[in-house]
Amino acid sequence: MADKKTTSYPKEKINILFLENISDVAVKQFAGAGYPNVKKLTGAVSEQDLVREIKNTHILGIRSKTQITPAVLAAAQKLQAIGCFCIGVNQVNLDAATDSGVAVFNAPYSNTRSVAELVIGAAIVLVRKVLDKSTAAHSGHWLKDASGAHELRGKTMGIIGYGNIGSQVSVLAEALGMKVIFYDAETKLPLGNAGDSRSLKELLNQADVVTLHVPEISSTKNIINKTTLAQFKDGAVLINYARGTVVDLPALRKAILSGKIGGAAVDVFPVEPEKNGDEFISELQGLPNVLLTPHIGGSTQEAQNNIGVDVSAKLFNYLEKGISTGSHSIPALALPAQEGAHRILHIHRNVPGVLSQINTLLSKNNINILAQYLKTNESIGYVVLDVDKSLSKSAMDLLKGVKETIKVRMLY
């Protein structure tokens, strides 16, 4: 929780906009920290509507549906930071956010347990062929049959992507008596008795259950396709709770209908409805032993509460202390407090000579720098200056005139 310390910009003038029904935990965090102007909307909004809505917004909170485009950022002249209350940040144009000097934060670890548990649950449902028996029971038919139904114990779990979620799935699967193998583009330290596969093909040849936990990047697009599906063990099941673009759904449909793939659980899709109640269409609808869910992998009360606390804390740290740790757009700086000083944040394009220009200007005007911190990435530089209180207004005016300046803000 942020402290009650008053910043140079009154808290009652900070406008906070939360979209997509972000957890009330986040709203309470900001209200409890003394920010009264929190507006919460239940759904995502279109680019056109967001351009109108964001003009006086200082902090924006979104989940996975709202698209933050260059046009939105161009209209957000007062925007300081975006909090993505979810795992990813692919819904934000990070290049535009960087160019605008807007910090972008997310919660990459807060819902890993929720997703991992659902993967294990889906695996049990698929290998026991529960879905078809449930559908039959709902329609009045009694299908008590052990044919094709198996235990997870003794089977092999193949994990593609051994990151935060994949490694948690590994631990849970092994606890159920499964053999665990994984494949990752990077070298990863195995947990427990998990084995590192030398290739994707090797994993697919051995796994009874294949689960995907990879990011949405060019190398993972349709990583499961006609060719790789042919490498699966006959009757193996596939779980995709990662990204909608990593599986070729028409190819998966054919593999299920042919019997090559014994079933699938899919939670993410290439195109998803904008809001609850909208029509949903998929090639996988109506297929046997297929579990389709509406992107709910991380949608538990516990996960949403954790995300609300995590992202809010990062936003507080940036808004009130200038700490940018965890940002995907602003270079990471963690700063100690400086007594007897005013703190100024300066974001600029990363070209040679900017820091020299800042120091020369302040020195020529007899403005003493009590502490200074600098971090750069390939695009921008982030400088934090603690200066003498009596001269901070003059320092602000000088810093605004520095060539290549993107944003200057008096923190306190």
C-alpha cells in the first residue's frame, strides 16, 4: 500500500480509469491511498471511445481486451502509466508507449496457480473422457463405460514452455504420479524429476498430455500445426491455455476427427468476442472430447485479487516514488528516498549528450543536485533528480527546455 505522503500534484486531481471490470481490490487500494477520482467501467471500449475518455486520465487500468494503440496514446496527454491487470502486455503498443514516456506494468506471476490448476483439471477431464459422458447424461443417456478412460498416474505430461506457469504444472503433475518432460527454447532448470526434451518432436512423440505455455511471438505462431500434430502419440490430448495464435485450429479439428488426437482443451482463440454475450464461433465446436472455455485460465477470485494488489503497488511506486521496476516501457529504476529535496522525473529520447545538457544547465544556474539516477534502454532515458527544494521550480523550467525531452514531472 502506498503511503499518505502528499505529492506535488494533489491526489484529488489525479484521474484514474479502470476498464474491463478490474477487481475492486484495485479500486480500494487507490481509494485507501487517498485518490478519490477512480472511474470503473465493466467492459472494454473501442479505440474511438477510449480516445475521448482518456484525455484527462493520469492512470489507466486494463485487462486483455482493450487495445492501446498509437492513436489512444497520442490523445493521452496527461497519462503517466498503464496497469495491465493480467499476465501479458501484448494489447499495448509498447513502442508507442515508450515514445510517449508512459510506463506500462503488468502482473506476470499473480495467476500462475489458477492456470496451472485448471490445466491439471482439464487433463483429468480429457483422459477420463468425462465431457462426452456428461453431455450424454444431460441429454438423458446413460454411458457408464471404462473404454478409453485412463488415470493420469503413470502417464507422461509434455510441457511446451517451462516458464512460470509451465513449471507449476510440472510440480502438480508430478505430485499426481505423472512423468514430466518439457521443451523450452531457452535452457531451464528442471523442477523435481522433470526431464528436458532435446526437441519439440521428441516431446510430442512421448507425451500422453501436451500442454502449451508459450508467449505470442513470431516463432510460436501455429507451433502446433499439421506437421507437429502428426508427431503426437496416437490418442494424446492437447491443452492450450497460452495464446490463441499458437495452434492451427483447422488442423487440430482434422486431427481430432481422424482420431489422431484424442481430445483437446482450449481456452484461448485467435479471435475472441469483445464482451460477454457476444457470439462465439470456433472450428472446434461440436467435436467429441473437446473442452472449450472463454479465456478463463486466470479468472479466479484469488488470482484477480493478487493481480489487483500487485499492479496497484507498481503503479503507486511509479506515481509516488518514481520507481519503474517492472515497467515494459520505462527503464527500471529503484530509488531510495532523499530527505530535504524535491524529486523531478525526466524522460527523454536516448541520444548522446542529454545527461550532459541537463547537468550543464542546472550547474550554470547554480542548482545543486543532491542525488541523480539514470537508466536507459534502446529508445529512451529515464533520469531522476533530487534537487534543493528552494530551486526545484527553476530546475523544472530548465528541464522542460532540454532537447529530446518527452516528459518532465515534479514528484514531490
